[in-house]
Amino acid sequence: MKYQAVFTRYELKYLLTIEQKKQITDAMAPYMALDAFGRTTIRNIYFDTSSYRLVRHSIERPAYKEKLRIRSYDRAAPDSTVFVELKKKYRQVVYKRRISLSEEDAMGWVCGERDCPVSSQISEEIDYFLDYYRRLYPAVFLSYEREAFYSRDGSDFRITFDDHILCRQEDLSLRSEVYGTPLLPEDMALMEIKCSGGIPLWMTHVLTENQIYKTSFSKYGTAYQNIIFPQLKEVACYA
């Protein structure tokens, strides 16, 4: 299946109540359509150093930050197609590079057990990233339910809604079931607006009329601040 390997865009985030989400989806109906996948369960494994260098740098809100993850759109088997994604952000612009591999090859490559079986510019970028940080480890499993909408006018304007965002630090495998600690209350959802240019006027009106404002929210960053770091502090206290 053909997939997009390179993204350059803005990604704007909004935390919504269920009521606000309904207001937006109702207003979206003439302009946006649900993509062919419908509601999907996305699984991610984020990689980091043993000292959580990447996420600690990210939550400081620097001008430039980067992260690496492996993502699947279903429960994976060793031969399932997954995506190794290198995501960078510089001054509000997101640059994403991704390559598709089998789950077994992807995990083996990122964990330093084997070379990437595909040679490309993107694999070389990821190899450089892996070499720069010396050794990366699976740090956290993050899953969520997503609904993705595309613009009916053919533009690259997209909107996604994520809920049931779960985090865990054990059983770090895309082959496993979805479970973990919720990062948001049950009545909240994360909306992301993804576009290469401006937001359509109709969407600006919806946000203004419903007093919905942009926020800063990182799933991995929230997991680190709310779950991982408190556990590290507790362990340090008893060391």
C-alpha cells in the first residue's frame, strides 16, 4: 500500500470536552470527511536514552526538538508492516520522515540488533540519529483511538481526534494488547489541526465562537511528567 513518507506542516493542538468536540464535528460536516480507515487504534513505542534525554529536552520547549518512535495501526505480528518515524520540530514547523518495515526488522534495527534492510535517504537520517544518541531503548508504550478527517476541497488540511490515550512502561511491544494508564479524563479528547498553511476561515470561526484555544500537549511529554518522572523520584528516595 502506498503511504506518505515525508511531512512538513504545522500541527496545532487543542484539548476538548466531548461537548466541544461535537460542536466542531457538526460544523465540519460540509467541509471535512472521515478517512477510509474510520476509527483506528494507534500503537506507538517511543525510544529514548537511559536518562530520558529526548523527552526531558522536549518538555523544556526548545526551538528545536526531535523524537523517534515505531508506530502500528493494528496489533502487530512479526511480519506486520509498521512505521519507524523520525519527527523533528523547529519553530512550530513539524518535519516527519518515516519508513515502513516489518515489526521484527523495525524493532531489531532501532534497538541496535541489526541493520536496516532498506537503504534510502530516510534510513540514513535515522541511522545518523541512532548513532548520535549512541543507544536508544524502548521507553514507553502509548496507544489511543483516532478519528482522522481530510478536507473535501482536496487541500492538505486535516483534523484528527484522539481519545482513550493510554500509557505504560511494561510490555513494550506492538504485538501486545492495548492497556495502560489514561493520560486524559474520559470526557476529554485531543484535537490536532494539521496543515501546511493557514487555517480555513470556517474553522477559525468555529474555534472563536466556541472559545477553543490552542494548547501545548505532548503525549510522551505528559506521560513522562505525570507518570515516569514521579516513579523515578520515588525510586531515588528509597535508593
